[in-house]
Amino acid sequence: MAHRIHTLGMSLVLSMLMLGCQPATPEATEQRAEVASVRLSGTAYHSMAWQVSLAALPTDTSREQLQQRLQARLDAANTVLSTYQSDTELMRFNRASVGEWHAVSPMLLHALSRALQVSAQMTSFAQAADAYDVTVSPLVNLWGFGSTGKTTRVPTDADTARAKAQIGWQNVQLESKNERAQRLAPVTIDLSSVGEGAAVDALSSELQSLGVSDFLVSVAGTLKSRGNRADGSPWRVAIERPDGQGGIQQLVVLSDGSLSTSGSYRNYFERNGVRYSHTIDPRTGKPITHNGVSVTVISPVNNDATLADAWATALSVLSPELAIQTANKLGLAAYVVAKTADGFDASHSAAFTPYLPVQKSAQE
């Protein structure tokens, strides 16, 4: 998924392409004195920019020590979740015997459970059922947006049907209590849609283990905030206007929460005048064709960035109207931007309203 978000008060711009990511470059986002005294940054999954902002270093920990600890957590996440290396835990699980239980690490279990939770919840709304599927890898690769590289042609309907026959999230089962998982069919799991969130949760856990209670953590287009900035004010973030110019679409107040933005306006290819988005609808086996270009979700459960990341991806597959309907039905805080003939049109679910700096009246 293509993600991009600004963090105000950090003087950072975070950007990435989930399939074929690029590191972000820091730049000023507002003309005022900085309120955070400590900022750290680096690279996650070899390609995504990560940033951490906090008021002060934890006790008995130097800046260099904290940088090393955070980077080590992210490097460990890469060895678990990446699909671009054959020796990661996820890829070993994808090659493991079918129909048998296999022990999995807490990180892989958490990422899988959040992804499958979203897929299962979407089945409660018939129009959204099966729109999110972490076994969609054969289709992603077929359309040239996966680890196998870009395609030089548009797949035929027959190609698409063959790849579509190889997916199905229902073929993945978990036993959380016993920390084990199994595949009931030879499906290939790709957790790119929750990779940023899992990394953010890992950074957050590391900071909290050190006694840090006020921070803003981000990996590409997913972030988590706790507490307040150094001046006591809540963290604020800005959802980017999805025109590639870096402007602000909407400010959001996020004093304690996880937020993820998924967009379809950066990663695509064109053939014979037709634009093909990297966002694949597992139900059709083809790129989405609706006018939605950006979906932002704030996690509804326990400040969980992995869950926010999964929901942002899931809702981006749906049309803007259906995404909002689904969010309202399930009580999700979602903000959706659609491309129109005149520019952009934004809408949000009822649960998103409390995060807006200035709440609109019910009549607006």
C-alpha cells in the first residue's frame, strides 16, 4: 500500500510505497519552535523511514543506546515479517508442511491474528466480505506489484483466474494460546499490509519498557502516539492531500492512539492509456477501479498500530461510499478521500469525529 503522512511538531514528512518502498527525507512542516527535544530516525525493512519523537531520553540511556535498541527491534521485525528475503520466519512458514501446526513467534502471531481478525470482521457486512486477504500474494505478483518484480503486460483473465484460485485467508488458522499456526492449503501469506503497524508496535513496546510515556512513533504511513508533546499539548498529525504535492488535507488530534493511512495514488502502472493501481481487490483478482485514493484509520482496539494498518488497507479496497458504510457498521474511525472531477472529496465515519480539531455539527 502507498502511504504518506505528515507529523506536525516533528518537522518530518513520512512517505513510502508498501510494494517497492522508498525512504523519506526530513523537511520542515511548520514554521515554529520545536517542542520535542529528542528525535531519532532510521530505516525499517531496509526501505521504510522510521522516526521517534520524545520529550526526553529515558533514565540511564544515552541517545546512541536508544537508537541502537530501537533499530535492533526493527531489524528483528524484518527477520520475522519480510517477504523479500527467503529466510524470514514468515517465508519459512509459507514453505512449511500444509495441514500441520507450527510454532510461531509472538510477533508473527500478532500480525497474523490482526490481519485475520479484519478479514473475519468484514464478513459481517456482505458487500465487504473477502475484500481483505493476506494470501493475495499470487495476484499481487501477477500484476507486478510484489517481490517478483514489475510486469510488462496486463494479465489475461485466465492468468487472473489461476492466481485467484491460489488465495483464501480462511485457509490460515491460529491457536493464540499455544502460539502456533497452520495452513490448510498451500497459500502464500504476505503481511506487507500490517508490516508498518507491527514495526510501530515494536518500537512503542521498546519505549514503554524503558519507562517512556510521552512519544510519537512512526514507520512510513503508520504511527502511534502516547501522552503529550514536551509543552504539554497533544500530538497533532496531518493527513496529506493525495495529489503528490505534500499539502495538508486534514489535521487530526491524536494524544493517544494509532493511525494508518493507505493510498492508491502513487504506486501504479499504465498500459495503453489505462492506469492500474497496486491495490488489488481479492474478490475480482484485479486492481481497484473506484475513485477512492486515500483511507486513514485510527485503531479501535488498545492503541494497536498493526490493527490500524490492516483496516486502512482493507477499507481502501472498497469504494469510498462502501468504506464509510463499513466503518460505521463496525464502529471504526475512518477518513476517506475520493478523487472527483473538481479535485477531492473527503468524508469520515462517526467514530472519526472526536479526532478532528474542530468538530462539525450534525447538520453539516
